[in-house]
Amino acid sequence: MADTTIDPTFGPVLARTGDERAVLESFLDFHRAIVLRKVRGLSDADASRRLVPSLTTLAGLLKHLALVERNWLPCLFAPEPGDVYLTSEEEAVASFTLEPGETVAALAAAYQAACARSRAVAARFALDHVVPHPQLGEVSLRWVLVHLIEETARHAGHADILRELTDGETGAI
């Protein structure tokens, strides 16, 4: 008899018969968790080490994705005082540049906080809710969630490669 137990870390598998929102949110949360797993156990020096010609580092990916979360959900759907939407060019420069003293622990905590805020904002709106976007005209929550899945999954892949180059660690878990 085959073991039919499903690892609970695989939210997308658990949501396989869920509604559209459950599927979108579970895939996004799965990729968010992968990014966090990729930095688990690394020193600040290892997470900040440049292993490719670009500014992309494991620590930089955390910083970048925290900004992406803030930019796409809170800044567009429920901005608070001080929230400023950054264009793609501004976002790229600001988010991958590490400042002296930034630690993996602090960057991971900031990313987790940004994800929590994004979840709370998204929960307030229907998937077809549309907001103005400074570069694209209008975007729906559905489109933003799919975009965040794509962005986070792409960077989770980058993180997987960088982690493998750092210490040989591979895999989603």
C-alpha cells in the first residue's frame, strides 16, 4: 500500500482542489517559504557574498523581495503614510544594494513582515479588485498575485543556485 501522506510544507498540493484564491495564495506562500529556507543557517558573510557578476546575493534577494512585497500590495492597494511606490528601475537599484550592518536575520524578519502585511492587505480585496498602477494603468489583485508568484518563484530559483554555489545545499526544503 502506497503512503498517501502529503508533506504539509507543500501548500500547493494541499490546495489542489481549492478555489482560485486558495491556489494562488498557497503557491505564493510556498515560494516565499523556499526563499527563507535558502538562507537558513547561513552566516551574514555567506549570504552577502557575490557569486555572480550582478549584485544578486542571497541577502540581496531577501531585501529585494521584501521591497517587491511592499511595492505591489500595500503601496498599491492600501498605502499608509510613508509608503512610496518605486518604479522598476528604482526598485532594482534600491533593493539589491546591501547596507553596512544589514544581517540575514534582520532581512529575513523584514521579508516575513512584508509578506504578512501583503497577506493582510490582499485579504481585504476581491481577486477582481482593480487599482491604478503608475506604469501599467490598472492592475487587478489577481494579476498582482500571479505577478508575485512569478517574481518570487524566479528569485527562489536564483536563491537555489546561489545556495548550491555557497555550500552545496540544494532542494526546496
